[in-house]
Amino acid sequence: MPGMVVFGRRWGIASDDLVFPGSFELFLRVLWWIGTFALYTLHKGTFDCAGGSVLHSYLVVLLVLLALIILSLCAIVYISAQGTITNPGPRRSIPVLVYVRAMLYVPELLWAILGAIWVSDDSRGCEPAGVGAVITAVVASWILLVSTGVGVLFVFDPLGSHRPGPQSQEQLGVRDLESSDGSQLLSTARSVAVRVWESRLKLLCCCLPQDESNRAAFSSIAQLVSGFFSDTDLVPSDIAAGLALLHQEQDKMEQCRDPDDVLSHSPSSPIAEDLEAELEKAAHCMQFAVAAYGWPLYVYSNPLSGACKLSRDCCKTETAEYDIVGGDSMGCHFSSMLHSTGLQYRDFIYVSFHNQIYEIPFFVALDHKREAVLVAVRGTLSLRDLLTDLSANCENLPVEGVSGTCYAHKVRLDEFLPELQLFAKEYKLVITGHSLGAGTASLLAILLRSSFPTLRCYAFSPPGGLMSKALADYSRDFVVSVVLGKDLVPRLSYPNMEDLKRRILKMVSNCNKPKYRILLQACWYEMFGGDPDDFPTEMDNRREEQLSQPLLGEESMLIRGSSSYQSLASENSPVHLANLPLFLPGRILHITEDGPSRRSCFSQARYRAEWSSETAFRSILISPRMVADHMPDAVLRSLCSLTRDRPFNLCPSSLIA
């Protein structure tokens, strides 16, 4: 649904987004009117005090003003609830009602000022109940006025005066958009959007130094974010409704799907033995990947005892300047590493807490138990790490002996290489990390593979947009990626985001229910479960061959010359070819919960593991677990559960080939 156009500009809110805020304000206003009316009736319109006449007039006008506001809110809520997301016709009177409601703020503001003056000057001698009621009314007025102002700031769209409206888009058409004038119009809008997002990022990251690398990252992220929904005419609530519909649609498809035909393997079969061995090694390495996060994750994972243990050891840790780079002054990061890994201080060769954009903290330690030199790279923990994640810069990564195009997500690896050349040759090299650290570890393993032929890498929850197909195939011999459940990050790539946008548009444009019902039912479904709602859509009576073409609702939410509009007609459209596809590294070990999709918070989860392929991660799965499954403590918990109960949970798949 296009953003609502009032006061000469477009806002980040649609005409069907006023149901919930209008209902909430209506509830407050009705209670306020009832209380004011009760006070007026109780005194029968007479107030025996010096300012009684002013108070009488104040309450009468306040009752009339509140009644007018209540009537306007009733009209706004009722009209806003009509129609569907892509059918705003029944709501065309909303702008007029918004103007009426805005006009009522003027007398309300004046009356709030008058009430404040009366309380401060003329309330002496009046009953405390009356004075208290006026004070409450004045305070409530100011709270609602300030809340309205804050709400206006939230829905203010800086691009509202620059974005071409629906009429101008339809007048332009496809050919006009491809002309010089149309191209200039779209180019100007995109450049403005990029500048707006750059300003937002600089404000958000005001604590970071504005050096060249940071500015380059801001520019890259701004271009990525501003360009993603620039070819659609959606407001945030439309995206939320689309995600809710898509989640229930995915759950419905999962329930209707036949059970997977899992090949049965005895514990002595080669595939089962391979999976069992990899799970044991992965569970061991995950402890080091968790330790790389330092004291924040240690305290989070041990809320009762973590802080007490660290408080005893932080200041006692003996550190050497040549061993530890950066870190906190009390040594709490290093102390938590000792507790998490069970290693001694002398087992740590090098620890770096140096953190900049594209530069990730890591440590190198001797794992005598497995006779390995272990490199653990930290995942996303700081604002700089987040900027590294969001940056869409790719760079060539030539590897000797690999045929095909070799490119990967940009990250600096030169700080790792000098330290790794000093290791003893009798110990094998193992590299591990979680999230951003998993991606960095995988790229580092690819670069070091020729120097360390026995090298192994365990990447936990690596980012989906990581490396080219050639590098992903090359890494299958020495990299194992571990993904838990419906984790969002391993599925997060630009092609997958384009696919998600395309599916959101299809779900939103075809649903014939109003947005407020979609969101209410989605909240109920997320909190209490139940069967996915079978939303009737315009697609119910369409033939299968017609579903490949964009529907009118989808066309109305897209700029006609956009790549997403073209992608609706074909999976081989330019949007999928223009963006370089990136893949997960190595072999993929997928861990899922065994049993029903919803369980009690107090019941213990049971997991199963199987080898998977990159095709299983080419679409984003919407779920409340999509973020929780990415957390390092959840990954470690699932691996510990599997290695403890492995005879009953190993489900090797035929996809291992």
C-alpha cells in the first residue's frame, strides 16, 4: 500500500495503519470523557471557589472538545479498517479525517495551556478533587500532544517529497522510465535515498571515528539498504503483514509435506560414523568459538555464577604485552576464555582484541587434547562488526588450483597470517568461529590450505552471502558448516533477500483481508500457536499457468521499470543474474529440533543432525526461532545434546555426496 499523502508529502504510514493507534487513543479519550463528565455531574455545574466560573467553563468546553475528538477517532478507526492492503478505495476519505483530527489539536493545545494557568493562579479555595481532575486533564493533554509529536517523527519519511507518486509513475510507464527524463528521475530519487541512509548511519555510529574505511562502509551499506525497497511502494506495516502471512504459509506447507524419506543407517555405517565423528569435533570446537566472545557471552550463559567467577579472577590474571593485543584493562575477556576453554594461560599463543571494520578479534591456542593449534575468530559483538556484516563489498580471492571465479565477502585476513607461520609442524591446524567469525575462519582456511594440508575448519552459523560457488566447492574437503534450525544468518544473501521481497509482495497483494486482521491473527498465532490461518486469496481460482505472471496488486506496488517487477515473471530474470551469487562454505551439517514445532518452555529439546546441501538455504524461513537459533549458546547446547544422545539422533542424509 502506498504511503499516505497528507500535508503535501508522503509519509511512512498507510491509510490502513490508523486502526491500532486510533483505537488506543479512542480508549483513553473515552475514559477521559467519562471521568470529566462524572466530575461535572458530581458538582452539578457549580463550583464554590474563586475560580469556579473558569473551572465550569473549562470543563464544559473540555467535554465538547473530547466528544468531537472521540467522534473523529471513531470515524478514522472505522474507515481505516475498510478495504485491503492493495485496495485503498474504501479509505479514500482518510486524508480528510486526518486534517480534521489535526485541526482539533489546536484548541486542545490552547485548552491545556488555559488549564495550566488556572491551576497555577485561580485554583485556591477549590476542592482538591476538582483541582486534581484539572491537573490530570492538563497532564494527559500534554502527554498525548507530546506522544503525537513523537509519533509524527517516527512516521516522517525524509524521502516523502522526493518519491514519485503513483500518478506520475503511471504516466511515465515503462518506456518513459527508460528514457533520459525517467532515468534521471529515478537516479535522483536513489541518490537522495543513499544520502539519507548515510546520514542515518553516521548518526547511529556517531561514536565511531569518521575515517576513510568507515565512510566507505557507510556508503556501501547505504546503497544496499536504500536500493532494496526503492522499487516498491510499501510501508513498514505492509512488510510486517507480509512476513506474518509468509510465516503461516510456510508452516502450512511444512505440515502438508510428506515426511522426509531418511535413509536408515546403522551406527556402524560409514556415513553415520563420519557424521558422529564430525559432531564430536564440532562440539569441541564450538567451546572455543564461544570463548572468543569474551566475558559478555560468558556472563550471559552463566547468569548466576559467571560474574562472581570473573570478579575473583579478572584482576589476578597475569598478562604479557606481547601476548594480548587490546582487550579490557582488568583482563576479564581473557579470564572468561580460560574458564570457557579449560586451558592454561601458557596454552594461549596469541590473543587479539583489536576491532575495526573488516578487522575481527581472534585468539590462537594450543589444544593438547586434540593435538591441534586452534584459531578461534570472534563473531559479531560490536557496532564495527555489524557494519562489517552489512557491508556488501566483495573482493577477488584467487586460490591456486581452483578453477572458476573466486570472490568472497570483504574481510581483512592479513593480520592472521604472520601469527600462523610460527606454529609447530607436529600439531595440525584447526580454525573455528561463529557467525561473522565463521565466515572469516572459512576464508582464512581457504588461503592457508596449501600451506597446511591437514587443516580443518568448523564454521558455526556462517553468513550465507560469503563466497563464490568455486570456493564453496573447493572448501568441501576441509570445511564443515554447522547450521541450527531456521537460523536467519546462513540464509541471508542478496538473492535470498530479493526472493523474500518478491514473496512478500505476492502474499500482500493477494490477501483479501484487512491489514489489522492479518496482524491480530499473526500475534495470536505467534503467542498461542494453533493451525495456520487459511487466508483466502485472489490466487484461489487462478489456473497454475497464470500464477507465474505478476498480478495487478503486485504491479501497483512496484515501479514499472524495476528489476523486482521483472523478477515476478521469471526466476531467470536480471535481478538474479545481476547480483553475484554467494554460498555457504564446505559441507553443511544441519541440526533441527526433533518433534513438534512448538513445545513447552520447560521441556527439553531433542535434536537430530543430517548432511544437507546449499539448495536448502536458498530461501529465508520466517520463524520466531530465526534469530534465537543463531545465538552461540543455542548452537553449543544443541551440539552437546547430540553428542550426549547420538545413537538416537543421527539422521544422515543421502545429500552427503
